[in-house]
Amino acid sequence: MPKKMFQRYMPDHRTIRDQKCLRCFGKLLHNPALWHLNRHSLARAFLIGLICAFIPVPFQMVLAAAGAILIYANLPISVALVWLTNPVTMPPVFYAAYKVGAWVMSMPEQEFHFDASLEWVLNSMLQIWQPFLLGCAILGIMSGITGYISVKVIWRWLVVRRWRRRHQQKAI
């Protein structure tokens, strides 16, 4: 069952509640619905976590936690999924977001030469912020919806497969 697989890797809810960045939610984190693991809460967690992973701000985990609290998604999975965009994966993911946004807006791609400085980031963002943010929104929403549907379909498929195997074993 998929539930057992996810529970094996999930941290203890007390550990997550004690995170410094999540203390702002206070008693809202005591809602048991945020810690349950079922098909619906996991699918909602994928929706929120994947959307928040594409938001280019440094506090993605807080946004994912707030979203999980709002729609009663599994909080640990929502928060963990934002780490798909980590310091290693962020440059290619955000470059792809820029390319998607530029394509949708029918804008020519801007040539740029990378320089690891705050001045370069600020100057570059002034030139590309519209296609970049549009691409982030498109990729975030599309990946969130894809994750939501995938979890629902895969979970259902695994449950039906297990039920059929059990039913076949009874017939033997």
C-alpha cells in the first residue's frame, strides 16, 4: 500500500511542529488532518508542494505549510516537495521557467552572461521578470495539477491491484 511507503520516510510530526520557520502557525499545526496520510491528503500535498516549489522566493516552505493548512493537505509532504527546487536544481528549473514564459509571451530570448553577484541578479531580473514569473506560474500550476492527478490515479491503481490479488488468493 502506498501509505506504508510514505509513512516509512515521513518525519515525526513533533519534529516538524518545532521547526523555527513554522512556529508562526501555532495551534493550527495541531490539526490532525495535516498529519493523516490518505489518497486525498497526499494528492493535495503534491498540488501545494509542487506549486510552491516554482515560486521564486526564499520562504517556499512557509508558503507550502500555509497552503497545506488551508486545504488540509499532508503538511510534511507539502513542505518536503518544495525542495525539488534546491540550490542545485534551481538554475536549470528557473531557466526553463524563463524559456516557457518567453515562449508564451512570444518574446525573443535575452542573451546573458552569468556573473555571481547581486548586481547581476537585480539587473537581469529587471529585464526578464515578466516571462520568468509567467513561466514559474505555468510550470508550477502544471506540475501541481499533474502531481495531484498522478497521485490519485497511482494510489487507486495500487489499491485495485492489491484488492484483485487478495480476491484471487481467496478463490484458490
